[in-house]
Amino acid sequence: METTPFRMRKRWPAAYRTYAYRTYVYRTYWIDATPVPSGCGERYFFHSMLAIRPKILEPVFTLYSRPVHPEFFGVVAERSLVRNRYEVSVAITNVGHVLVWTDGRRTLTEIVSSVHHELPCAPLFRDPVHGVHEQSATIDTSLVYRTSFRFESVEPETLFLLDKEFSREEGREGLVHRFGQNGRIALGAVSYVRLESRAGRLFVQAVHTFPDDLAFVRTESLIALR
């Protein structure tokens, strides 16, 4: 397979594209990536930047009403989706995910990361992920955002069951990325993100496991155009 600079293959929604070239010339990431058509306007990208997921310290959920510069993230897998009324890109990162939704006039950026992950100021909200949380934001009269997220400590058996469940989803509608084992248990971390698009609504489900911490983060978000 031909090796191509990441900046030549990256496809973010329109709000990101002005940043992408400058960022990846600077960072100089190199990958083996092949975009694969899958339905209406969908593309999958699989990157080879990080092999092992680090431990997560104090996970946080952040929402912005604007794009966030891509150099803040270490992307390992990505999916983009184009619909008549909006575009969306979701990227799995080393500790969570980044979701970017835009209709050309407005942009929402959802980020799951560590509290120690440096991010820009002035988000719509930035909440720690402990237990179960719910949040919402009304951008204007025609755009509503709702989400719920949780961080849960579990037994190793639960992580193995989640891993089997994600194995069944690989190659289907969900985006799955597996990290290498890191020593505590014989299981690597997994991230799973699923996008469901219906008549002006986008539903996003995501799960990120952290075997070294015996924990996982689960999020469910809805973006609705009225």
C-alpha cells in the first residue's frame, strides 16, 4: 500500500478544512490510510499513530459551538458522513473521541478527553465524567443538542464481554478501534462509535474501555434540526 502524508487524506467537515493542511504539515504524521466508500457520502480512515491506550485520569466531556483545531488530538480512526442538511465527522482518539457536526452555518464539537488534555477556552460546557450525567444546549430555535455520559468502574469480566460485543460490530455500521495490551489484564482497550442519521437528527453512541483502570466511558448524544 502506498504511504501518503495524513494531510493529503484527511477529510473533516468544511469548518475544519482551513486548519487541516497547516496542522499536519507541522505535526508531520505519516500513515497508511485508504478511504473506503460506504453508503451515502461516508468515508472510513484508519490511522497508525498510537498502539496502546494510556490510562485515563479524570475523564471530561466538553462541548464547543465552534470547530477546535485538529492538532489538539491524536486520531487513530475516523468516519465522516454527509447528509443533505449537515456533515459530521467522528474521530477516535487515544483517550476518547471528537465529534464535529456542521450545517455550514453552525458547528458543534463534542470531545471526550482527560482533564489533563489541553483544550481551548470558552466551551458551552465542560463536565467531569463521574457517575451518570445529562446535559443539553439550545444553540438557537432550530438546533438542539442533548447528551448523557457516564464513567463506570467494572470487573474484568465485563470488559471481556464488551470486547466480544464490539467484535460483532466490526465491519458493520459502527467504527471500532483496538489498542494493544498494556499489561494489567490480557485485553487491549477498545473504542466504539456508532452514528445513526434520520431526517435531520443525528444520534451518536460511543464506548471507550480502559482495561488498566478497569473502567469504561459511555456517551449518547442527539443533535436535532427543527
